Amino acid sequence: MSKIRYIKFSPDEYIAGVGAVLDAEQQGVYWMICSMIYSNGGEIPNDPKHIGRLVCLGSSKARRIINHLISIGKITENQSFLSQKRVVIELETARNRTETAVKNGSVPKNIKGLSRAGAFGVAELTTNHEPITINQELKESKKGSRISEDWKPSEANKEYAISKGFHNGQIQTLADKFLNYWLGATGKNAIKLDWDATWRNKVINEAERLAPKQDEIGERIR
């Protein structure tokens, strides 16, 4: 069974996914469960006593938090085992990539296991001799693209904007401006490798631009 050796963490995706959704204790339990699932290769026993011990919580509180995470879809339970869809997908992708690489002769055939960073692009092949680390973002020759004419902010994009203080109406206006700007842009600058990251930068810049105005309004109110 493959075991994770390390992961490459994306703070923006984490904040968008759990910020303002889970409190500190819930985030601690969620992070520990995901880490254990990575380490165990796909699922772990639903054992509140053991999980609670790892995050310094009593079993009853750990059980309540686990049930809450299940109820809101952050983790899943099947026959007293816990899993997380994104982690399972990334581990399966890693296993498939390893099998293909071995068949193509790209890596030694005496591989014992492979670890894949959840969602964030670093894979590690463990051989009988020494680890071979492959950064997919460097290995694969990626070409950027222009923004699609039917581009719309994903749910994660919207959640990120909300985390920066924007409401739905503002997000739609911001998205329209974003799309119109990049559709009209020319040259190399109009080609991006990661449009989600470009969106997040736009949200940050707009939030910083509006901050002085909000401060000024606050001063007037006071």
C-alpha cells in the first residue's frame, strides 16, 4: 500500500475550502484525518478515541466533530471506515501514473510504492534504493492558454472571493470585469498557466484597492 512521504500545500485552496466553515478544533481533526488517509493509502478506521488522542481531544468530542465533518461532506464513512474523496482520487492518479511509467520504462521496475501530494503537484516514487522525486509541474511541459469565452468563476473561486469580504453581487461584477479584460488582452501576458491563480490575484488586488475606501467610510461613521 502506498504511503505519503510529504505533500505540497496550497494555502489558498485550504482557506477557500475550510475558512469560515470549520472552527479551530474541527480543522485540526479534519487535517489529521486527511493526513492519516494519505499515510494509510485511502481510508482509516473511524476510531474517535485514536483520532482524538492524536489531536489532544477526548473521544466524545472527537466523535462529534467526525460526525459533523461527515454530515457536511468533508469526509465520507463506509462500514466504519473514513475516507476523503480528493485524497483517494490523488492516490489513485498516482498509482496509475506509476504503472504507466513502469510500463514505459521511465522508472526502475523495483518500485515499492508511490506517494502523491493531494491536489498540489508533487509525486514521490520510492524504490529499493533511493527516492526519486518528480515535480509534475516541471516534468510535464505545460503550455498556457487564453481565457475561455465562457469562463465563469468556480465554486472555489467564489468561496475565495467571499473569504476576502466580497458578496455575491460584487463577485459577479468582478467576474464580468475579469473576463472582459482578459478577452481583450493581447500578447504573451494574455496567456496564463493557471487562471484560478490569476483570479485569486485579481480578488486580492481589488480587496486592497477597496480597503482605503472602507476605512474612510468607517472614519466618517465614527
